[in-house]
Amino acid sequence: MGDFNNDTWLDIAVVNYAANIVAIYFGSDNGTVASPVKYSTGIDSAPYMIAVGDFDNDHRLDVAIANFGTNSVVVLLRFQDGSFANQTVLSVASSRPVWVHVADLNNDAALDIVTVNYGTHSISIFFGYGNGSFSIPNSYSTGYDSFPSAVVSGDFNSDKQMDLAITNYGTNNVGIMLSNGNGNFANQITFSTGPHSHPYSIAVGYLNEDAILDIAIANSGNNSVGVLLGHDNGNFMSQTTYSLSAASPYSIGIGDFNNDNRMDLIVTNNGTHNIALLVGYGNGTFANPKMYSTGSSSSISVAIGDLNKDNRSDIVVINNDTSTIGIMLGYDEFFPIQTAYRTGSYPYFVVVGDFNNDTRLDIVVANLVDGSVGVLVGYVNGSFANQMTYSTGSYPYSIAVGDFNNDTWLDIVVANSGDNTVSVLLGYGNGSFAKQMTYSTGSKPYSVAVSDFNNDTRLDMVVANFKEHTVSVLLGFGNGSFANQMTYSTGIGPFSVAVGDFNNDTQLDIIIANSGDNTVSVLLGHGNGSFANQTTYSTGSGPQLVVVNDLNNDNQLDIIVTNYFDHTVSVLLGHGNGSFANQMTYLTGFNPYSVAVGDFNNDTQPDIITTNSGNNSVSILLGYGNGSFANSMTYSTGSVPASVAVGDFNNDTRLDIVVANFYDNNVGVLLRYDRGALKDKTIFAVSGGSRLQSFAIFDFNNDSLLDIAVANYGTNSIGVLLGYEDGTFRDQIMFSTGLNSHPDSIAIHDVNKDGQVDIIVANYGTKNLVTLLGRGNGIFESQESYSIGFDFAPLVVGAGDFNKDGRSEIFVYKYYVIDYAGSSNSLLLLSSSFIMILNNFFTQYLIT
């Protein structure tokens, strides 16, 4: 893959062994590709392998192709305006090249070419001069009956010289040829891949984070992937193998598919209709392979790149048996696996903090029926120790943490709904806590939050009193003790409380979710520990938990609240003066209860997560950074998730979550473990017998959705597949191209300037062109066929205004350009050379 037309989107280049062509599929912004542009590699050339690079230093990608049939390498140079300007042929005698690799092997800033010669058990090196020309080949033996199959390059002995690694299929080993520094290479050193392993493909990369190159091998003979970890002297450890069961690996690639900065392996398999992904642990070992279906029993090649610019690795697979290209786009599973840790009875609320000062997050959970809190100390890998319990008051309902006695160690405060108190447990800094001290609140304290309300640098607390319809403020003395409560009226049934500066006066304010009257109350702070009367704003039905954050990047705090009975979350954007806009609601799972905010997809925009107690799940709503959110994605939890907290538990710089599962008596930890999942494949082929030769993508029916047009060689027709909003397509609508026409290539263009796109078809069988005029609704008028006596079967057709005269021209590979004469609906052609017809004056160009 590479960007051939410099539009910043990756394109795909494929060689076709049977058709003696190379095809380039130009990429677009949604991860799809356009109809291929094809180039001949020569009669009976049988192209076997392709590589890309800038061989003439013109900042445009060129192509090198190993031609098995003609024992040569074809170099196509200077791609512009849809074609290559020059072609160079390099002979490899009678060697039968099966692989081509491109690298600067002699440090002269010019790319060189290496071929693997199956027929002569050797490799050949063509040193580049940087102008598109090359030296005569230097050849190196790979050993008797070695039957080499692939070659890659890398500095394996840390001498800043490029070395070579070759898979020797016949002798079951990998050969390393170290560079002598002058463009020459030492005899190969071999490393066994095991009896009958028959290594077929090879890739190099940093697999164990030691800055020394390692090697991964597809062992086709014993159905395994082999890993050779490198030493810095050109030697390697003994091979570690990973079984693929019945799958015989064919091609292998290295990439980071789960964005954890550790290299993973992707392998195409022969005979099992799938590919394998092995996620790397960063230490040179890999997880068991995860298989993805390809629909092909012979996937022979794989390439890796970010096709849709979403910062995730995608793959392109060549399926030999079905004559198709498969594209699999990488995507993020977010939280695929939950690990459960036992708590006390009916855990109701969960908070995270570093309670033992080891820089790792720990968990504290309120055990409702036990009258206790459980502290689970975190380990570096994201796992947790068994809980240690500490007594609280009756029915602990909510928790907050902070340093209440200014000793730099985190303490815990608990709202006890059963005995109308809050418990304060002072921390010792080692993960343990002192016995509780209790302070009176109002009736049924359901929620507690902490902050400095009177600007004395000492933490205070605010408590929502559900039964009294008030909040209590308890000012802190800075020694772990608190003053008696002061109360302020709220709405009916205050359920939760949060703190923030909503009017930008540097004084902290309070917000309360009132579950009884479907409102939130805002109490603006005076900065001395007292608060103004409430202002209320409508929410959904049964608001539960409320949090604040800046959701639209305007530096003003906004409100997020879960609506239990509506199955929604409300967003109220703040104006910065203490007032808020009307709510916007977003669907969640069933009965959302708790809510938190974090950046879960690393795009620097805040996202929302809710616990859905009615269907045992969490919902993630990805934020756009403007206060709006995508549709929710749901992930399974335990039974009745009552509370959620967010933090990076395994120090991988990605946010994880912990959920209190009320009926399971546990907390579930969902690490942001990205397994590098691949979406369902996109296969570029159509129906049985169609023998798809070419396709194009466009919105043919003006519904703002992309559609597909295909040339069905076998059924003598053009098929149009209209797209749906979900990315699927209707059954194709067929338009005949004529008996035995065998359409080979199509192009799309508005040839008659009516504002609707048309389809131009090159018919291989009847040696003519067909134009299907579009109506703008996905239907095309009956074909307009032109009796042009081609003396060859046209291979490729394209269209455009090449001379910028406002009219359409059509070119046919490889001899003709034809002018479409506007209103006359006629095509003109002169001779078997490059013909362009301009305003009925004939101009002839000979292509050489």
C-alpha cells in the first residue's frame, strides 16, 4: 500500500498473476477504494510480487514487480495523471523471482531492489542510482534446495548497516546475511524454524521493546507462527512457536492493532477461510490467535495501513481463490471483559483513589447491608487484592474521598442513609484506615461530595438529604473534624449532589438531582460556606446521579444527569453565569443509575458512561466536543450495576472503569483492554458467475449515500448496488452490455453534461465501448453502443476533461483517447495510436 496520487489517502497495488497486470485501487476517506486502474506487466510475465518506493527521488511512489514468467523485475516510474510515465525492465536471468523487496541497502539515500529467486536458490540485489536506473544484479546463494520464498531487511547487529533475512522454504530455516558495509553481504547464517515447517513469509519489527529487531515467520508446513527474538550481534534466540491449529499460514505482517504501543501479528491462512490476529504483550510473547473470517480458502497476501484515518491499523487481504480483495477496518471494543472481585453484601457505591501512596489506583466500595466499606488495593497490572472492610454507619449509600486532616493521605467520608449520619475514616497512607467518626446530617442522606466552600484551604462536605428535601453543609476544621451542619432547601427527593463553579466567580456552587420532581437545583456559593436559594432546571423522569464537566470546550461547566425512568441521560450546557440551557437527552440502557465522565477513545473530548441497572450493562456515549454525543454503545456488567468510577488501573494511559454490581456482591473491573478487533470484512466481488473485473463507487441516486457499480464479465452486464445508511447495499440492478460483451472496465463521468453521472464501459469481448446515461435515481438509460473497430480488446477505460475545454474525453488503455462531442452523442476514433479529437479536428499521438 502507498499514496500514489498524493491525496493523503492510502491506495492499494495488486499484481494479477493470471492476467499479467498490476492494478491500483485508489483510496477514499471512508476506508473504501475506487475501481482499479490497470497496467500491463508484459505478455506471459506472470507477476508474482509487488513493492513500492520512490526510485527516482521525485517524491512520487514507483512500483517494482517480480515477474515469475519472464524472469524479470519491471519498474514503473513517475506516476502522474493516472499513469506511469516510464517503465524499466531488469533481468534476473532464469531465476524465477517470487518476491521483491525495496530498501536502501548501502546507505546512499537511493532505494535498492532485492529479489528472491525460487528457481536458482538465491537472492539478487539491484543497487539503485536514485534516478530510476539500477546496477546489474549481485546474487547470493541461499543454499542447495533452499527454495527461498521471502526476504526482508533490517539492522540485526546494530552496526547501522542494513542486513537481510530470508525464509528458506525447502531447508526449513531463516537465513541472515549481514552487511559488510560496502554493499556486499556475508554468507548466510541459518536459524532453524523446525522440521517440516516450510517457512513461507517473514516480517521484522520490535516485538519485545528492547530496541533490537526481531523476526516473525509464517511456518506453512506445521501450521504455526514462529518468533525469533534478536540479540544485538545478529544472532537470535531459539524460535518460539504459536499454533494456528488447522490453519496453514501464508503471509505475515506486524502492526499495532490495539493502540497499546506493542506490536501484534496478523497472519493470512490457507485452507481455513480466515486470518489470525495475535495480540502482543510487549515482551516478545503473544496471546492465542483470534480468527476472523475471510470467506476465502486461499488468502495469499496481507498489507497493513490506516485506510480511513481513524488512527487504527486496517488490513487488506488478497484472496486468490475468489479473485477478490478484502478490507478489514480496525475498531475499538472499549471494555470487552469484566473481572469480578468480592465485596460485602449489596455494594452500592464505588470510588477510586490511591490510598497507599504507591501511585496505583485503589477501590473503595460501600457495602449497603453490611454497614461497611471495602478497600481493594490495586496492583500494577490492573488487578486488585481482596477487600479489607471497615465499619460505617447503617446502610452506607455514598462515598467521597479527600484529605480532611492535611496529612497528604486520602481519607474517606460515607453517607449513612440508615442512621442519618456521615462517617469519616482517616487514612494512614498505607491503605488502612482509622475507626469512623460520625456527624449528624438530615434525614436519609443519599449522597456526599467534598470541596472547600469557604476558601480556608480545608475540605468541607455537602450531603443530599433525600427525605428532608435539603442539603447539609458541614465545614471542615482541617484536622479531620467538622462543624455542625447548615441546611439549604432543594427540590423533592434530592438524590445526589455535585460541586463546581458555575458562574465563574471563583466560589464553589452546588448542584442537586431531585428525583421526586424531575429537576436539578443549583445553589450558588458566596465563598464563605453559605449558599443562595436554589434555581431549578427540568430533567427527565427520575433523575438519579449528577456530575459536572465542560462538555463543549467553552470553559463553562455543564451538567450531566441520569434519568432512571426515561432510560436517558440529560445534558444541560452551562452559560457561565450560573444558568443553564434546556436539557438535551440521549438514550442509554434500561434504568440508568450512575454516571461518570472521561475520555475513553483518546480524542481529548469528554465522553459519558452510565450504569444501566435494568439490563446489567454500562453505556458509553462518545463526545464530539461540542456538547453533543454519539449513540450509546453498551457493555455487559454483573447484576444490577449501581455505581461506576473511572481511572487508569493498569498504568497504560487508558481509562478503565469499575462497577459496583449490587446483586452479585462484587465489583467488576473493566480494563480498557483493546484486543485489536477487526470489523466485518468488505469484500469486493458480486454474485456467482459474474467474474467481477472492475467497480466504481459514487452516489448514483442522489441520496447522499455511496453506491457501487460493478462490471460483471461473466454475465455481460453492469450491476448497480444502491447503498443503505447502515453501510449495507441492496441487491444489484442489472444493465446489459450486450451478448458476449464481457465488460472489463468501467469509468464514471457526466459525459453529456446533464448534471447526472453516467457509466462508460469497455467491453473486452465485443471490442467496443458502451455508455449508460444516468437519470439521477440509480437507473440508467439503455446503452448507447458505438461501432468503433478496435483492433484489440480494451482493458481499461477512463473519462475526464483532459484538455480542459469543458467537454468530456474518454481514454481506452492503451492506445486511444476519444472526445465525447457534447450534444451530438457520438464518439469518434481515427487510428490504432493515441487519438484525441478536439472540436472535430483530429490530433494523433503515438504511445511508446
